Amino acid sequence: MKFNRKYAKCNCIKEIKALNKAQGYNFFSPETLGFFKSVIDDEVFGGCVFVTSEQNGYHNPRLYTIRAIRANGTIETLSNFLKKSMHQLQTKTSHRVQQRL
């Protein structure tokens, strides 16, 4: 794992999860993911950007959020939280965001 500016440089989502946990954070803990009904996409953009989806209730659509991991292990939300309903749109946006980092 390398560090790039203020963002971490990870090769995969496993490294992102490990860095977050090693720094004492619980973003990826089963309890946190379960509470928000979160799903973490496996694809990592630019070594730090990834997509999560959350579902607020069974009758509501699953919505997507672009996030990044900082070098200190914290997770930063880069897009509007739970504003997107199309995963393809989020993936394209993730590519654009990681190019700016």
C-alpha cells in the first residue's frame, strides 16, 4: 500500500478495508454495514475511490455514493450522499473523480 497526497493508494478494496480498520475506524464493520444495509463495490479507482450502495427500507431503491479513503484511514464522501440510483452513472463519475485526485 502506498500513500498518495492526502489519499491512500490501495490496490484493492481489501487494502482499503484493512487500512480503515488498522487506524481504528469501523466503516467496514459488519455492524456498520448491516445497519445501513450497505454493499461495497469491489472496484477501486485511482487507488482510493470506491462506490457504496445503501438501501433505506425494503421498499426504497438502492442508492449509490462515491467515497475515498484518506491516508489516515478515514472515509470521505465525494458525491452527494445517497443521491444516485444508477450504478453505471456512479462508476463513470468515480473515474472522473479519481482523475482529479
